[in-house]
Amino acid sequence: MPQPPHWAARRSAISVQLMTQFGLDHGLTVEQCLAGTGLDWRLLADPGAEVAASQELQLLRNIAQGLGHLPGAGLEAGQRYRLNTYGIWGFALLSSPNYRSAAQLGLRYLDLTYAFHRIYLVEVGEEAHLVFDDEDVPEDLRSFLLERDVAGALSVQRDLTNAKLPLMGARFRIAAPADAAPYRDLLGLTPEFAAADNRIIIPRRLLDLPLPGANPQVAQHCEEQCRILLARRRERGGFAGRVRDLLLARTGQATDMERLADELHLTSRTLRRKLEAEGTSFRLLQDEVRQTLAEELLASTGLSLEEIADRLGYGEVSNFLHAFKRWRGMTPGRYRRERTRAAHPSP
């Protein structure tokens, strides 16, 4: 079964506000931007509002179609995302000691951003590669979203370091545009197009440079707030909440989608459709439940990793280790040690 998209959770409406203004600045109307999204224009005045990822995707689809004649429209759109656009996530990065730790923290809480790519940092020899995995990106938005997410990442970096990042190279899966000048202007080089994957490459040594806003205490506090915010956004109501509660009650039991559908007197197809209507999936809910319980068991019990993996329904402890590292960006052992230190600080 394929992994659910990482962006299935609800997200802040600030991105909708930014992109609607971007459309307005280029001659589109509010009605054109919001067509088919189910969003009310009054939402644009509420800084605390949240939207479903599917609604933002429809907005971006409207803008991409309306501005398709503009070379590099997504690159221009992405530059509107500044560090302060992201709230507590941005403050957490700004307070990090160096670019590597900022990147690792930022990617750990990627669901608090507006990216539709899965983004990874890979260190290879003297190079550091920021990889933009487009597996979950809708085909019709692949070019626009790649431009937006790459430009947005570079905009955040500039705000972190107060300097433009010197790139060693860039390659993208999309076809070469008729006009590559917007890419050269932003990246300082001409990317390789029609490549095997999407990535930008910087000198690895830059990862260790200190950040001007470094403050370990503030960074720790901000990361905790990121964790709380992400957990709140993942809370489920409606039908998805009911499914999540059933999964919680059956943790460790062999509960697949077909069995759960039978219990709810539904077909698995109907179950899948109802969850998709609420912006989630059975696999995503199962992951959320396992992550919540794994963190609780690691922090509050002396169970071994093998015992925890068994309680969560993993046949092999290696599968649990892999899943936990994907959730938290660290091993279960490290997470347990850090929680223990936080609960019992040294005098």
C-alpha cells in the first residue's frame, strides 16, 4: 500500500492568503483564485484560520492555470514565503545554532510548512543536497509547485543567514522551460532539467556555519511548541476521529482496513472514500496512532524496543525503528534519552 501524502493534515490558511494576494497582484480576481475551493473570502482576514491541503491545492491550481503565461510564476510565488510566514516553526529555525541543525529541525516538522514535496537533507562527500521528492505532488501542478517550494526554501535560508546561498548545482525532473532566465536569476546558475530527481546542491561546509540568531533555550522551547501545534493539527474529529479511536482501542491487534470497515458496516471502498473526504487515509491514521503511543511508551515505561514494537503491531523491530525515525527524525533510543533528561535535568 502506498504511503499517504505527508501533507494530508490541515494547515494554516496563511499560505492561502499569500497566494491569493499573489494572484490579485497579477490581475486575477478573488473569485478566480478561490473557485472550487469551498473557501470564503472572509477567511483571508483571519490569521488563525486553517484549511485542508486539498483546498490549498485547488487554489494553487487556479493560480497556475490563470498565470501559466508568466515564465517562472512559481518561482516568483515562492519568494513571498519569508521566515516569519511560518510562525513558531520559523522562530525555531532562527534560534538554531547552525544551518544543519536548523535544516534538520525544519524538516522534522515539515508538516507545519506549506510544502507539498517531501524534503530531505542528504550529505554526500563535500556536498549537501536538499532533495525535493515529488511523489505526492499532483501531476498537473508539478512544475508550479516545484518552483514554489524550491524558491520558498531558498527564501527561508536567506532570512536565516542574511545572505544568498551559493549553489553548486541544481537538477529538476520537469522539462526545460522556454525561458530559463527566472531560474538563473534565482539560483545563480542554469539547472539541469529532465533529470532523475529534484535537488539543489550546496557546499557541505556551510551546514556548520553558526546562525546569527542562535539561542539554544529559545530553540528548545520553540521546538516543543512545534510538537504541540503539530499534534493539535493531527487531532481528528468526525468520521476520521471515530476511526482513530477504534485504532487506538485495538493497538497491537491485527487490524487492517477491511476488518475495520466490516466493524463499521461499510465496504473498504466506502471507508477509503469517507476518509479521503476528510483529507486523510487509513494508513495515515494508523501512523498517527502508532506514533502517539510509541512516544508515550518510550517516555513513561521501561519496555524494551522489541516489546514496544510488538505492542504497536510491528512484526519486526527494524520496521518500528524505521517508522519512528521517519516520524521524529531520530531513533527511539535517542528520543527516550532526551525525554528522560528533560524530565530529570541535572542540578
